[in-house]
Amino acid sequence: MRAYTQRTIGPLLLAPPMALLAGLAAGLVHPGLVACAAAWLAICAVPLALIDALAFRLPDPLTLAALGGITALLVAVAAVSGDWAALGRAAAGAAALGGTFLAFALARPGSAGLGDAKLSVSLGALTAWAGWDVLLGALAVAFVLAAGYGLWLIVAKGATLAARLPFGPFLLAGTLVAVIAAGR
């Protein structure tokens, strides 16, 4: 019974938020292939956020799946629309955000992890495709959400300033909020 429960409860609990987020992205982001990239991120985001919240890890298979899907879909958008400048901006955004979080992870271990750096590559690509303002907005939302959660931990749970926070869920939320709000 236990094995059956472990195999079925996870998908049953994860499927509704994945479907909701993917549906929002598909309905509010344009053009269609960019909406598919946002929906793909939404599908990957739910298990990534949950695992990071519970285990302080962003597993490579999921971060690589997010990157592969987003990359393929953005390349397809550029090929169909001829908007190679947006693809170049997406590549620059991926390098900038991934490089920034890699620098954080290497310069001050514990401030960010290598999983955050790997995840940031796909998040930077998707947000920069929509524009630099969307990338900066995603980061702003992520940091505001993380700061609010940190303050709640301090006030309600008695945490100290040394408490660790998984940053992946906030990066994912910031990205999805910014991309869906931009709708492009």
C-alpha cells in the first residue's frame, strides 16, 4: 500500500497546480510558441519549487528539462517569426542571469546554489525574450517574495538572519509572474 501511495499521491497533488499555471501561461502569453515555453516552465516549476522547498535542491534532470524545452521553443519562435534579435537577447539574458547566480554560488557558498545558477539560465532566456524590463521585473518580484517570506520566518517562527531560504521557488514565481503579466 505504501509504494502505491507514494507513486500516486505525488502526481495527484502536483497535477492541479501544474495545469493551472500552464493554462494561465498558455492563455495570457503571446505568441503561441512563447506561450508554450512559458507553459513548459510552469510544468517544470511546480516539482522544482516543491523539491527546493523541502530539500534545498534543484535536481539537474528538472533544470535541464526546463532549459531544453525553453531553448527549443524559443529557437522555434525565432525560426517561425524571424525575430532573431529576440533570440539573441534571450541568449544574453540566459548568460547574464546564469552567470550572476554562478558568481553568487562560487563567491559566497550558501548565498545561492549551483542549482539556482543552472535554473537561472532558462529563466533568464524566457524573461529576456520578453524584454530586459521583464527580466528585471522577475528578479524584483523574486527578491520581494523571498524578503517577505524571510521576514515572516523571523516574526512568526523566531528564525534568525542566518536562516537558509530555498531561492528557487521565488525565482520561479518571479519569472512566471513577470512573463504572464507582460504577456509577450
